[in-house]
Amino acid sequence: MKSMRFLSVALLMLLYTQVSHAAVDPNFYIFICFGQSNMEGAARPEAQDLVSSGPRFLLMPAVDDEQRGRKMGEWCEALPPLCRPNTGLTPADYFGRTLVATLPDSIRVGVIHVAIGGIRIEGFMPDSIGNYVKHAPSWMVGMLKAYGNNPYERLVMLARKAQKDGVIKGVLMHQGESNTDDKQWAAKVQYVYDRMLGDLQLKPEEVPLLAGEVVQADGKGQCIRMNSQINDLPKTLHTAQVISSTGCTSGADNLHFDAAGYRELGCRYGEKMAALLGYKPVRPYLGSVEKIVVPEDAVTASTTIPGNEFPKVDKEHRAYFRVKASQATKVVLDICGKKYDMQKSTDGQWMAKTDPLPVGFHYYFVNIGGMNIVDPASDTFFGCHRQAGGIEIPEGAEGDYYRPQVDVPVGQVRSMRYYARSAGQWRHVMVYTPACYEQGKKRYPVLYLQHGMGEDETGWWKQGCMQHIMDNAIANGEAVPMIVVMESGDIKAPFAGGDRRAGHSQYGSSFYPILLNDLIPFIDKTFRTKADREHRGMAGLSWGGHQTFDVVLTHIDMFAWMGAFSGAIFGLDVKTAYDGIFNDADAFNKKMHYFYMNCGSDDFIQSGDLVKDLRAAGIKVDFTVSQGTGHEWLTWRRGLHEFIPHLFK
């Protein structure tokens, strides 16, 4: 009987051992997190931070949290706050999310988290904690008490409990601000680390220490000097890995990271650990709660460089953009006067979805690190005083007048250089000739067509679709065949200040003698033109309209047709402007065969009042308003389309 009892006890002990052993899941990776305020979390979690990563990312709370139903030492889903009630987002949040996104689905991740704002490394040293608590500042007393006045012991106690469930794989630390310039800091960190591994019977080569740099704030971080000590930590502690904080954004205090900074730093902790575990890191989704979904009806924009899928436009005129910038911490889309924070996906791609955009053409930029760049997937257009990205939001059939049409004879747009003797320089000009120009010896009238401030001579051709507007209007019999000349007008550079009044401004006025003395003679010599005022007109958009007023109204002996689309005509006194040219309305109307102006209904330049003044003075001027458009190319396309049927007839 005794032998049977002995056998039964032995079997029970063996069974207990097997059950206990089976309870430890080797695919449950546990990490110890400790430090001061930036590990505690000083930023308020935002909406996307409160979306659960699921049951694979767990927290063993170090304190009770009645509000969230958490019990100290009992695993729960890891959602902020990980530290204590009323704390914020921490690097551990996105450390865990990164590992969950990277590791196989069979692996779970757990964190144990103890941190106290402002605590020195001595607060985690078992032989120093008693004295540290006695002399702790009053604001720290409650936080220390929450951990039984021994944060190190709380960490070890919970870690021992966690070892019954899984395997400790690493230690995360963010600490040092309170030890800045302490030459013994590295040795003290090593002491804490060695003591912790000894108490938990862990091997250093299997449990690395990840230490994060403090806030940099573009060199203005309050404790940035500490980073040199943190970077030297591996010299003392060979298993230490330093996590860079370069580019991690911070709050106004230049001491604590903001929410985006915690996300980025946490991802970097996770990427380092993933690599140490032998996996290629994958970033978690960092965007808003509503992940961007591109609808099936979205089509690649016509302005997208072939071979690229994005930008796209859907039937509601929302645009979708995607750029690759795996090392960037923040990317912003700037379009139509609004900025959109782009969302980073797991493969380093950033995406944005816009609000519904007005139909027509729009410039846009992608801002990375404070610098506006052109989306590599976009064709380039000179606008905003530089090369810019652009996107076309398509109209319906009403926009066919500026689209190429099958069976419509196609004219040519020539890129040419000419020498301006009056300025002593070579210059560039774009010249449109109608399809019929290549046939016979007929001569043609000429329209000098100017772009706006910050654009160049290619604007009417690329953004304005001038050649399609002309081809279609000529083919339909709406307009007579004509030559169209487009020059930079010396308004590519930003406005440098000075008088903005029509007839008085200097900006772009350097072009006037070049136009009159060099360009017009060059065009008349090079092309078969009708070289007289009856067959010469000028028009322009925005500041090009300003230039049109300045040139034509002071040289009415050379031009008989004029137009201004959203013309930047400021400070014009109809009674005195241009030597009183509008005072004799009959003489003006006889010489000016057609005068046209337009603007957009939402345009910041409204020409209606000027038109009223001109008409009150007896001046014949046609005027239209482009409904639903602002100071933009669709307004000016419509203006050109309405203007040219009246020319040279």
C-alpha cells in the first residue's frame, strides 16, 4: 500500500509538473518597460490610439484601474493608458502594435509597464529606493506609493508572475532626463539591468535592453545633452540597443513627445526588437480610425505619370494620393488651400483622401520634413513660382471644349528661342499655329496670351489646354484660325512688393519693351502673320490681365482686341487711368474692336465693380462669371473659350 501511495504521489507530481510546464507559452513574448515621464506617457491618446490591436497585444497592469476594470497582475487588452490611470500614450503602445503587425499570428505580445514622471535612475535601484522615497519631491509621492514605494520590486514581482505564462524577451527603458550630465548614469543602468536579469534568472544575450533617446526638438530639446550619454550606453552595457528620436515630434515644452512622436518612437522600438528576433519589421497602421479605402469607381488621374496607379479620382471628385516615404515621420498633402495629414501604411506608403474637389486643374504639393516636394507620380507644371504637381478633376461633357477630339485637325505648339536685343538675352516662347497653317501661304492674325503670376509660358499649353480649345473652336467654326503666342512675361518670380496699381506697378513691366520691340517683330518675321493692329490682340489671366491693360491701353495703335480673365486690375480710376483713355468712350470703342473680362464666382479677384465703372463711362466690355470656380484654370479656360469667337471678325 505504501508503495502504491508513493507511486500515486509521484504520478500526481509528474502530472502537475507537465501541466505547469504546458502553461508556459513559448509563443507569448513578454517585455518589461520602465522609465520616467516619456515612458509614463505625457501625450493624450488620439482616436486611432484607442482602437484595439486585438487579443495578441496584452498588458499586465502594475496598478489597479477601476475605471477600466483592470486588476494588477491580470492580463488584459493593451490599450492606453498602459502605465496608470490618467497617464497618456507611451512608446510601449506602438512598440507592441509594431510587433503584432510583424510577428506571425501565432505569437502574442505582452508588456509590463512601470514608469514615474521625473524619477531618476536611482529610483529603480533596490539599494537606493528607501532613501530615494524619503527625499522624493511632494508631487512624486503619490506615484511612488502607487507602486508600494518600490517600483523595481513591482516590476520584478509582476515579471515573475508573467514568466508562468510566457517568455521574457526584452527590456524597454526610456529614462535619463533627470540624470542629465550624470557621468555614472550608464553604470547605474547596468546595475538595474543586471540585478533584474539576475532576479528573474534571465540571460543577457537573450534579453536585450532597448534605450530610447530623449526629445531633440530640432536641437532645442531641454535635455538633449543626455543623448550623447544614451548613445554611449552600449560601451558599458553590450546588450543595449539605442533607439533614435531624430524627427520624433514633441510638445511645446521641448521635453515630452507629442502623440505622433510617441507613435514614431514606439514603432522604432518595435522595429529594432523585431529585427533582433529575426523578422523584417512591418509598421502598424498609423492613420485615423477610418482607414482609407479607395472605391472601385476611382480612376487614375489624367495628370498621373504613366506606370503609376495614383493619384486617383472617384465619382464624387475626391482625390486619393499615395507616396513612398518609409523613413518619413510626417507627410502632409497640400491642395486647394487645405492640408491633409497623410496616413502611413505598413509598407512605408503614405496615403491621403481629400474632400470633394472642384472640377478642373489644381496644383498640389507633398510636404515631407517641412519641405514641399512634387509627388513623383505627378506630371510637373510650372506654378506657384516653381515646378509643382498637378491633378485634373474631370468635368462631364461640358468640358469637351478643352479636350482633344477625334477627327478634329490638330495644330502645333512650338517651343522656340528668340534673342531680345532690348534686354540682351535669349528668351523662350511657345507659339501655337492652327492645323491649316501648314497648308498654303495664308497669313494669320496673332493673339498674345499671357499667364498669371508665378507661372510661365508653358501654363496655357499644359494647364490651360489652350491648343485643344483653339483646335476645337476653329474646327467648329466658332473661331477664326489664328496664331497664339505665349511668353513668360517676367512674372515667374514672386512679387517683390511695390505698387500694385494698374499702370503704375513695376512687377513684370520689364517685359513690355521686350514684347513691343523684340517679340512682336520676331513673330512677324518668323511666321506668316497679318502684322497690323487690326489683326493683333492681347489677353491674360490674373497678372497677365494686368499686363494686358498696361500694354494695350498704352499702345492702342498696336492692338485692337483685348481680354482679361480674373484680371489683377487694382486701383484703376476709370477717369484718370492710362492718360484718360476711357474719357472718350466713342473713340475707345471705335479703336477697340472687342473688350472682354471674366472672373470666377468664387474668385478672390472680382471684376464686376470695374466692369460697372467702365460701362458707366460708356466703354463697351463683355463680362461673364464662371459659376462654381475660383482663381483657377477652369475659370480661365472658360474665359478663353468665350473670348476667341469674337476675335478678328
